[in-house]
Amino acid sequence: MSCDSEYPLLEVELPIVNETGLHARPCHAIAALASGFESSLFVACHNRQVDGKSILSLMTLSAAQGDQLRFRIQGQDGERLLEEISSLVASGFQEMS
């Protein structure tokens, strides 16, 4: 992750709440959301960090229900991205009924 000292590095750790974990649909949801922002997004789980704007990279995390995802965001619209990512994860990637 590049250091852009003009904007603070924002970090949040969130649990995966949906039963199926981080499979293709949630990875697509994260990447699609992040792609609409200028800020950088990196996601970490199991001591591995990947680009949050890449569906395939996100899928390599192999995160399951209950695992913690650490989101690292930096850029001019970072606070808004943090809010939206937090809502998406809390909703179970909109897979929970």
C-alpha cells in the first residue's frame, strides 16, 4: 500500500457474518463497491493482504464465516468508502435473510 500522507490511513476489522463466507458474490460486491472510489483498498485475512478492487485477489483469502477481515483504506474519499464497506460486510454481503 502506498503512503499518501495527505490522507490518513483508515483501518477497520470486521467479522464475516454470512454463512458462505467470502466466495465469488461477496468478492464481486467488495470489488465493485471499491472500484467506484478513488481511495485505495486493501483487505487482509489469515496474514495475507490483497487488493480490494480485484475479485480474484479477494477470493484467494479463502475467508469463512467468523473470520476477521481487516480493511485498509487511504485516499480522499476514504471515510465514505469505510462507511459503505462496513455496511456491506455487516449486511452479510446482502446474502442474509
